[in-house]
Amino acid sequence: EVQLVESGGVVVQPGGSLRLSCAASGFTFDDYAMHWVRQAPGKGLEWVSLISWDGGSTYYADSVKGRFTISRDNSKNSLYLQMNSLRAEDTALYYCAKDRTSGGGRWLQLDYWGQGTLVTVSS
Amino acid sequence: QSVLTQPPSASGTPGQRVTISCSGSSSNIGSNTVNWYQQLPGTAPKLLIYSNNQRPSGVPDRFSGSKSGTSASLAISGLQSEDEADYYCAAWDDSLKGVFGTGTKVTVL
């Protein structure tokens, strides 16, 4: 059974930093691209970032480019999101999601999602 | 930051057919495939349709997708009470980013 479990969400002050983690199991992690998607309270889904199966290619939404860094450790079946210079508008539930396709992931076919971890940016 | 436009709401009675539209541009829907997600209240999204019209295993055939030019549609036939949820379209954009639609809340009357 595929499982994705996010962690690391907390309350942080504006300008602060945070690292989210996603532990994956039930599939061959290093075969698939992975994504982060967020959802602000009461709002819609916003794609945040994508990393290819080998970590060689990364992509970001304009709203987080230069502040967030996606990475993965295939030896630990783990995905990460380093978040710096946090703003109030980054407050959201952050989902880790597996891409359905092997390889680069530039199809946005997210077939498994975690339950999310809540990040609140507030003073 | 959504660049895919959906109607905010849609509704129907049980058994009816409901259609949700998703309007994009040449850089996303016009040149890449469209996916649809269903988000039941309080839960994570679920992949409903991928590659314009393909259903993952376990998704009822009441759900169907189509694409034409820079627009796409999701149809729910034989609407059921458990279909009450938020629905989002999504596609890759040639500017090297993913984009989701604005979301449509489906209500079963």
C-alpha cells in the first residue's frame, strides 16, 4: 500500500524558515517524480514544486521561486521542502504527492497524496 | 495564481448529468494533457481523470473527461450524493510549472 506521510508543519514567524519532510513507502520511490502542492485555508489547490526521480530536475511556482527548495533522498525514501523567507501568504496545508508517471513528472498526474502538514506563518 | 478557469459551482439532482468546464491557454491545455481531481470535504485530493480522458483503476465510469483546443470538460453522469465535492482541473504549463484550476464545488440537490 502506498503511503505518504508529511511532517514538519508548525507556526513560524514571517521571515522564518522551515523544512517539511515526506516519508514514502509502498512503492519504488526512486522510480517516480514527486510534487508539493499546497492549499490555503478555505482556498483552492496551488502547485508548489516538482522534483524528477533522480533529483536532477526541479521546478517551482513563481510564488515560491528563490525562497523554497525541493530535494529528495532516495536512500531514505524521503522528499523535502526547505522553505525560507516565509510570508503570511505561505500559510497553507502542504501536501506531498507522487506522480503517476516514471521519469520527469511534467504531466501533473498525481496518483497518491499524503494527508498534509499545516504551515502557519504568523507573528 | 490559477491560470485555469472553472465555474465556482455546479449542481444537479441525483441521476442527472453535470458538466464542469476548464478554460486555459495554448501554453497549458493547448499543448499538454489535462487531469482532474476530486476533493471530498476534509480529505486529500484524489486523481479522477488523467491524460484528458483516462480513468485510474477504481474510478467509476460515470466520470469522463474530454479536451478540445484550450478547454477541457469533466462530466459526471448519474450524479450521486457521494459526488458532492470540489473538483479541480490541472495541467503542465510550457513555462515549466504546474497549474491547477480555480475549482468547482458540486452540490447534489
